Amino acid sequence: MELFSPEFWSALFSLVIIDLVLAGDNAIVIGLAARKLPKNQQKKAIIWGTVGAIFIRATATIFVVWLLKIPGLHLIGGILLVWIAYKLLTDESEHNLKAGTSFWAAIKTIIIADAMMGLDNVLAVAGAANGHPLLVIIGLLISIPIVVWGSTIILKWMERYPIIITFGAGVLAFTASRMITQENFLAGFFEDNPILKWGFIAIVIIGVIFAGKFKQRRLAEQH
């Protein structure tokens, strides 16, 4: 992938969308972890905690980019991402997080919680980056400031316009299906049959969104 090529820009767009959609829970964690601090310390704790979380996540993502070069892991990662996309549409997350009572305790809580919750994000970003660590860094640099300073707005938008989450799940499903088609022992089969390749990608995206919406409807009926 060449820098600033159409493929580069489409991958970067996917990265930013994935980062923002999957950052909803992380934004909640950041707010909960700092909520007991004095007002003058809350912003500092959020910024420094997020800086630590970015460093750990970037390192983990680049490591996963390297791991995805191992035969078979694109297929496994793609299947996992399909499940993550489906769960994004159907999950009702609960956050039983103990707030930090001191500045450093809040920072530690933000970093640890983000690392524990960030597996889906790391895998999705690594897949969308298509083996380019530079894309990982650029995607994080663009999206993280938006999450830190606009987390409340992002969450409100997602609640008011559920189509954002649906669109994000579609981007995840696209990334997942593309990862599967790029698996070494499947790549030749799909590259020789572009209609089959794009048909498979379309089926995965439609299947994830349809299954997610169906589950949402079932959950709504039960309530």
C-alpha cells in the first residue's frame, strides 16, 4: 500500500471510524475513573491516563500487526472481528468500575481498564491497517483526541443516532471479511474470483447487520 494512495485513505477512514465507534466504552471508563477527583485534577488525570493508554494500545496493535503475518491468524482474527461487530450491535455494557480516589490511582485505573477492554479495538485496528504500523499511529493520533475531548458528545450521538453504531459495525464486518480473504491459503482463491470475493464481503456485512438488528428486536420484545 503506497502512502496517500486511494487504498491508504480508505484504510485510514476505516481506522478512524473503528476507533471512534469502539471508543464508546473507553470514554465511559475514562469518565468513571476520574469522577471522584477534584474538578481541577479531572482533566489532567484524563489526559495523562489517556496518554498512557495510547502508548500501550499502539504497542499492542503494532505487535498484533506483526502477529497477523503468521499463517492462519488472518482467518482467526477475521472470524473474531465478525463476532465483535455482531456484539457491538447487541451488547448492553455494564460498567462496575471503582473510581480512583487520588490523581495517580485514577490514571492507573484508566490505563489498566483501557488495556483490558482494548482487545477488540487492537484487533480491529490491526486488521484495518493491513500490515502498516504507520496507519495505526496516524489513526490513533486522529481519533484519540476526539475521544478524550468529545467523549460525551460521541456517546450522545450514538444514543440519538443508532445508525452510527450500525455503520461502525458494517465497517468492522468489512474489515473482518477483508482479513479472511487476505489469508494466505485463501487469498489466491479470492483474488482469482473478484465476484466471489466481493460477494463474500457483502454477505458478511449484510449478515452481521441483519443478525444484530434481529437480536436487538428480540431483546426489545423481551423488555
